[in-house]
Amino acid sequence: MAEISGQKYDYVIVGGGAAGCVVAGRLSERSQNRVLLVEAGEDFVPGTEPSEIRDTFAGTAHSNPRFTWQQNVTFAPRPSNAPDDRKKVRYAQGHVIGGGSSVNGMISIRGLPSDYEDWVKRGAAGWGWDDVLPYFRKQETDVDFDGPLHGKDGPMTIRRTAKERWPGLTKDFMRAAEEEGWRNLQDKNGVFEDGYFPIAVANADNRRKSTATAYLTAEARARPNLEVIGEAQAERILFSGTRVTGVRIHRRGEVIDIQANEVIVSSGALHSPALLLRSGVGPAAELAGYGVDVVADRAGVGKHLMEHPGVNFGCYMKKESRLPPDLRPPMYAGLRWSSELGDCPAGDMYMIPMNKSFWHAIGERLGVLMIWVNKSYSTGEVTLNPANPMAEPIVDFNMCSDERDMERLKIGVRRMAKLVEREPLQNSFTDVFPISYSDRARKYAVYSRSNQFQTWVGGQAMDAIGPLRRFLIKTLMADGPSIPQLLSDDSAMTEWIKGSVVGHYHASCSNRMGAADDPGAVCDSSARVYGVEGLRVCDASLMPAVPCANTNFPTIMVGEKVAATILAEG
């Protein structure tokens, strides 16, 4: 560490997540660039990752506190004139090399061309569909599709599971969707219509493909101009006036100041704004309240936080509908559809069946039918804890605060209620219910040997005794209204959505790009932070609006495009 503290780097990247690994890999391809990647979690050289991370069932890594931040967040909309008693729930973000790409569901979806045209309208010049498509192609090797929309020699291998191999619940869900009039459109990254699609995932040889394994290969790590250090927590960015000089990190009890010509913050949509705020970049009045000296007054830091708000139905699957032993990922196909609400765009909604709800034995028996708003409008914020600005930030997603999101979730609930009445799905399960997760269910979601044993006992009981099964379902996941109660009482549906709405680990937009005259913009179209020199942001927080997609692949695209921009600048 003495060598690091005494060195000056051309680029220090703070955060080895989905985008950070991309930027480190690409910038270090130019031998004259001295690059340091700093990751708060553990670093694993490809091939040495624990089995939980290699596993293509995300639940084992995602539920393990070793690999995720222990962050609590608020999902529900803010009350207008009542005490704020909203529940805080765990929101797992990757805390390991590769970030979210090492613990997520590996889903590799780009979104719609209209998403990126919307980015341009919001002030992100040069980020339209034709601008970003080359970087989507650059990142991937698509083993199923070819042509001008697909890449064949990128570091991220993506593939789909053939329809005939889908588990029972997925097959039955899509049969029900066909009965409702939707078609199988095969290629979600190349056909931008409503219908159902096999899900593209990033894996190779039945192992997860993270950006850590794809971009920080043994060959990349052997470059003399690239260094990667793990278990190094950034405290703040260092400035001389408004010019970046480096970053201060904490590692194994040591405080180290690292010098840099440029710092690239890639710590994710929750921790990147927090780092900027701690460093004096943010709303001046807010910073004063934390006792932080102002370096640059940027009102948008931590604001405009976005996600995909959703609610879920659960179901007790018949044995033949469950995930078979030879398949690990829980999701195989999804349904894109349009709410047709007001001026909301086409393809603004999404449904997906999960063939396994949790990593444990009860989760093997309970499927989840997910409904989410694909094109959301509600925004929240990330702020520092006034009592301890160095603690985990306060995260308020404020979901369904925009009435369009609430109304579309209601439309989704009604549509899902119709689907589950279709014969194919009726043949797939015996019990179906709106999910209201209890604290006990969240407790059992954490990966541990004790939970493994207790849920094994519970799973055996669910299969053997119907009344006990229904008791466990109600205790863990359905302590709320029934489907008929929701459909017959609009106010009950509203309250259930407020109490049950969840995110999908797609946090974004909290340091958004925008035009120079936009007071809420944090970064320009080259990812440079306004008001300072030598500082960029490169992760999902940079997005002007959350795309109609899981954010993993769009975030990798952001990494590719920002890296190319930096290299083009010389």
C-alpha cells in the first residue's frame, strides 16, 4: 500500500462494479495510461470466485451479506400530511468485484430505442439509440442472434434457454399469454414490439459472466499499467480548489491518499451520489447541514433517483411446474406489454414468472409472478445521514409518487388476475395470492445454515399438509388482502400497492446527465461533473431516465461509451 500512496495515476476508478470494471479494462488497454481500480468489497481473480458468485442462480450470492451492502431503503411513496412511518427494507447491492453483475440475475436486455431518444430529449446529447447501439454490440457475444443489431466478439457472452427447456411455470405462463393474444417474438434485443421473449442472460459454460470475469481477465490484470485493489472504502474525493487531486480511501485500518489526474466515480446509484456529497459536490444548503465544505453547488446530486416499481403475486407450484434440478436460473421468459394509459409510451409494462422465489426449500416451492412498470416516472433521492455522514446513505425511492405509476400497477394487477385464471396457469399451481412480504420472510431470505434447515422442514410440511401450507404462505408472504378483495375495492388495491411495492435492484439516475443550463443535471454528456475539473461519474446514476430494461446491460454500455469518450480525448 505504500507504493500506491506514493504513486500518481492517470485514472483512479472508485468502484469495481458493472461499469467500473469495464472502464478499468478499456482504459488500461492503452499502455501509457496508469489505471487504479479501487473496490470496497472483496476482489477475486477470475477462476477464484466463490461458488455462490459463479452460480447462475443469483439468490445464493444476492442473499449473502458477504457479497452485498447491508443497505436499508424506503420504497413506498412519501406521505403528504402524516408522520413518515414507512417501512425500511433491505436492498442488496453488489459489494464485491463486479458489483451487481456478480450477484444479479445476469439478465442482458438493452431496453427500447425510444429510451435513448428520451435521454437526448433530456439533455444527454450523443446518447440516442444510434449512438449507444455500437456499445451494446461491443460488449456482447450473442450466441443466438447475428446481424447489425448484435455483437459477436465482445467480452460478455449472452444466451437464451430454448423454449422446450423452460420450466413448467414459465411454459404455462406464456401459454396463458398466448391465449390473451401475445406472440412469441424471440429476440427482445432486436424486436421492439409487445409480446413474450426468452430472456437473454450473461453466462458462459453454465457460469455467471460478470464484468469482473469478462473485462478483468488474467491477461488484463497482467498489464503493468493496471492495478486492482479490493476491500478499500473511499472516504472522499480530494480537491485543490475545484480541481481533483485524488481520493482518500480506508483499507484494513489504514487511511491512504491516492493522487490522480482524473477520478471516475463508479460506485452505483446509491453510493456514487453519497461519495460526491461527502466530497463537497452537491446542493450547498444540504451540504452545510452535514457540516461539509462546498466545492461545487450542484442541486441534482442524489436527486431524481429512479427504479422500476413493482408488485408480485405468489403461487404454490405443483411438483411438475417447479424448477428441475438441471436448471439453475429462476427466470426464462418475460412479457412486454403496453398499459395504454394516457401518454405513456408503448412497451411501458413488464411481467415475468420466477420459477423459484428464494434460494431455500420453501422458495423452491413458491413461484413469483412479477409485475412492474417498465417506463416509470416517480423519483426519489439519496441523502447523507445527518447524524453520521460517513454512514450508509438514506435512500428514499418514493415509488408510485407519480400517479401514472400507481395507476399502471393497478392495471397490471387486474391483467395478472386475468392471466392466472387461464387454464394453463390453473394447471401449474394450487394456491395464488398477492404477496405482502412479512419481516419473517425477509429474515429467511438471508443465506445461512440455520435458515437452510428451517426452510427445509417448512418445505416438507408444505408438500405434505395443505392447511399447514396455507398457514405458512399467509405467515410468510400473504398477510394481506386476497385477489378478489383487491379487484373489488380500488382503495384496498391502492393501499396494498403502497405497502407492497418493491424495486428490482435497478437503482439509477441519481447523478444524471443533462444540458449545462439544466440546474438538476450533475454531469455533461461526456460524464464530466459540472463545476469541477478531473471528475466523472460512470455507472447507472449517470442515466437521465431508467430504461425499459433491467439496468445491468445498459450500465455496461455506459461503461463502454464513457471509456471510449475518455480514450478519444487522448
